[in-house]
Amino acid sequence: MSDTLFESLRPFLNAILIGLGGILIALIASWAVSHLLARPMGSVWSRFIGSLLALTIGIWTVKVILDTTGAAGLLVVIVTAITGAFAIGSERIAGDLLAGISLFFGRTYSAGDYVVIAGREGRVSNVSLFLTTLETVNGDEVYIRNAEATNGTIVNYSAHPGHLISVTIPLPVNQDLNMAVDVIQKAVAGFAPELSGKPFHKPTVVVRTAEEGYFIIEVRAYMTERLDAGPEMTRLFLLVVNAIKEAGISLNAEA
């Protein structure tokens, strides 16, 4: 009886073993191809090709199962597909896959770009067929489904050189505003020399309406794109304040 039971289960066992073997081969092949092609083709292309290879091996594995085990293999494939669909949500997977392909060919962003997607800001460390991985200023890794990324507005700060920052300085109304503006313009003229040759990247000084005894001076400048703008904003603020003080202009309303 045990022999009869084993013979009846043999096709199912063969289908399961072939499936496991196919998954293992797909994972190894995808990893190997991604690493081999990373240097000549870049991380995005290499991972994309590795993912396509894994998908091809998966389809081939299904074909081998059906050719080898017939109806029994078909039953295993159907049950696995249905179980997987309920377990992880086939619609979401398909949506993420299509979105990943769209991102890849659309080149909306790629690894290394500084972006805002799905309301999260950071540097793209990896783009796969299903997920986009961001590195945040806090050093965290954020995993965003590609379908979620493409459903919202995408801001790519790396698409063009330079990232705008600004600081505000309150200047007492009893001080020389014309002199202060002139001093600030000269001080920040060379704030980001690497961007001096780019159009529309010159620092600017904007004076707002006086409020409660103070002029509000906003200084805008461009910096080279980076993950954390805080240090550059601090440098710009100190550059402006020190220039004002060296010119003999007081920031104290009572002076």
C-alpha cells in the first residue's frame, strides 16, 4: 500500500522538487548576473537584467514541470499560484512589476539620484523591478513599492545641477539697508564656485517688508546636491552674519 501511495504522490513530489530547483537556480543566476554586469553596465541595468533572467527561469521551470509531470504538475502550479496570490497579493505584485519597468525605461530616477517619492526624501540606493530603496539623511533605508512611487509626484533634485537653499536675517530698521544688501551680495558671490558657470545659479538677496522694527533679508544660494543641506545652510548663514558684522552693521535693534 505504501508503494502505491508513493507512486501516486511521485508526480507531485517531482513537481515540487523541480519548482524548488528552479527557484534556487533563478536566485543564483540573478545574483551572479547582477554582480558580473554591475561594473560594465551599472547597478540599474545589471539588476534589471538579473531580474528578467530570474523571471525567464521561472517561466521555464513552470514549462518543465508541466512537460515532466503533466496534470499533476499543473495542479501544483495552479495551487501554488493561487496560494501566492492570496498570500502576497498578485495585483500588487503585477502593479509593482509594471511600474518598475516604466521607471526603468522612463529614467525618471536612477541609483544615486536625490529624490522625493511617495512623500519620502532621500538618495536612491537601488531600483529593482518591484521596489525602490532610499537612503535618508538619518541613515535609514526606506523601501517603497514602485507602484506607490509612480502614483504620486516625483521630485528629482539630481536632474539638474544645483539645489536651492535660503536663510533669513533680521536687520534693524535703524541700520543702513543699502549697505547691508551690498555687503551680503559681495560675501555670497562665490558661495558655490563649482556652480558659477551654470545659468540661474547666482546667489540673490531679497528684502521683505519690515516687521516690528526689522527688515527681513532672505539670502538664496545654490549648493551642489547632497543628502543633507543643513551644513551648507549653516555655512551660508554664518557667511552673511559675519560679513554684516565686519562691515560695522549691527543686528541689535537697540544699538
